[in-house]
Amino acid sequence: MAARTKLMAKRSSKYLEDALYKRLFREGSSPESVRRELDDFLKSRKRVFKWEVGVTIRKLRDRKRFRSALKLSETMARRGMNLTVSDQAICLDLVAKARGVASAEEYFINLPEPAKNHLTYGALLNCYCKELMPDKAEAVMEKMKELKFASSPMAYNSLMTLYTKTNQPEKVPSIIQGMKTNDVLPDCYTYNVWMRALAAINDISGVERVIEEMKRDGRVTADWTTYSNLASIFVNAGMFQKAEEALKELEKINIDDDIGAYQFLITLHGRTGNLVEESPLGEKLGAAEQESLDDGYDFILGIDGLGKKDEEKKWIERKGRKKEERRMDREKGGEREGREWMKKGEEKKEGRKRRKRRRN
């Protein structure tokens, strides 16, 4: 960070006054404003530091502005900016998202041989997996194994996700076995997708073994996805006690004011029939002060399926009161502003009359 600050201090008139990413997002992140600012920068021929380009491309990708990110990457490359292999892997991904897989394949083919490493192969594999193209994905995976490029869980995770999305969850256990054979350590995502695949083939005992293996692993910490998947799997299997245990673990994870997370928890609690556990969560959901009754919809779904009409009625009434209170507060605020505006108007009117009398 100190180095970057130093670089920023050395900007000459040949460079943008501000960092590129600040320039692009100074008017917000709407597609129109971003495109306008990017076009203005590219037309200006002003210089920027390479790290700024990297940060800007990452921010554009995070906002799904793939075409703008690709345009920036390609323009800077034409201007002589040196692309690392990591940059080329990112560019391949952008080409796939902005122009399609065929263009990404062409980009990969035209890369110099030294650039065809685990990063660019992995990016190509991910493109095939995202587009649900199992034959091509499997061919790339075999090539990566042959070249010793499949040494991290990322490639295996992509392939397993592809199998779950194409209704082939039975293939996932063999991928896991391949990881173990090749000494590739699983990460949290690996365990999560493995667990979902076993649930899809109704191997609930296998799901429990995965959780136990994850705990024995010691390197990986279960996340929100782990326990929410586990709770949902147990609920669907009618194993409500185990679902409650998973939900208790889930509630330990800090979700702050994530309204969707609370709603999901409440829904699952409702499906287990445990309304006692729902109440504090319902209060937390109400405390988030959302604007619409729809915000409690998942809560209602959770309790309505159990025939808890009284609880549903109380929930709707409570949310309705809160909404009405907020509406009245806004109206009172509007009335106050109106009175103040009228008072100022009267004062101005009286002032004009006084000035007119003095002139006469």
C-alpha cells in the first residue's frame, strides 16, 4: 500500500489525476456511467499504472461488467501493457463471458505455449463447466492431469459442480477418489459439493461421513453453506433432530443484518416443526426493519405449513404495525416540512411588504 501511495504521488500530467477505478465509479456503477467514463479514459490516451488496471478489471468483474473489463484489458495490451499469465487467464474468462466459448477457445489456441499453464487451462476448464459442456471439460481435465496441472482442488471443484448441474451426481465420488489418489487436498467448497451430490443420490449416511471427515481434516472450517446444506438435507430426509443440530451450528455463524439468511433459517426451523426456536429469529428478522410485508414471506411459509395460523396472524399484524408506524412517521415528517416551507413563504411575503412600504 505504501508503494502504491508513492506511485500515486509521482503522477505527472501524462497520467490520470485519480486512480482509474475511482474515475470509472465516481458517478456510480451503472453500465452507462461506467462505459462513458471508460470511453473517455481510452480516448484521452492518458496513462495509468498497471496495478490500477488490475484493480479496475477486478471491480468490473465483480459488478458483472464483463464487456467493459475486456475492452480495458485488450486496449491496454495493445498499448503495450505487459500481460502476465494470470492476466491472460482472466482475459480468457472475460472473452468467454463477453463473446462466448468459441471465442475463448480461439483465444486459448493463440496463446504462446509458455502461457498455457495451470492458470489458463483452469480458466478454459471453468468456461466449459459454466456452459455445461461435460465432454470438453473432461478432455481438458485429462490434459491437465497429463501435464501435472491439476494439483489444486479448483479444477476438481469445477468438474464436480458441472456433474451436479447436469444431473450426474453419481460421478462425484469418483472425482473425490481421484483427488485422494493424487494427494490433492479438498477445500470447503469440495466438501460442500460432495455432500450435495451424495444427498442427490439419497446417500444420507454418506453425507454424515463427509461431515465427520471434514471435522477430522482440521484444515477446513465449515461455513454457512455447509450447515445450511446439511440442515436442508436432513429436513428433506425427515431427520428433524439432526436438522436442528445443524441449524444450531448455523446460528453460531455471524450473519448480522442479512435478511435473506434469517428468512432461510426461519423457513428451515418451520419445516422441522420447532416454533420455539423460530421466535427469536422472527424478532431478529423484524428488527431489520424492512419496508415490505414480503420480507416476512419465508417466515410465513415456515409456520404456515405447520398450521400455525395464530403465529402467522401475529407476524402479519406485527409487520403491518411496523410498516404503518413508518408510514405515519414519514407523513409527520412531510407535514413538518410543509409547515416549515409555508412559514418561510409567509416570512418572505411579509419581508417584501415591509421593503415596499419603506420605498413608498
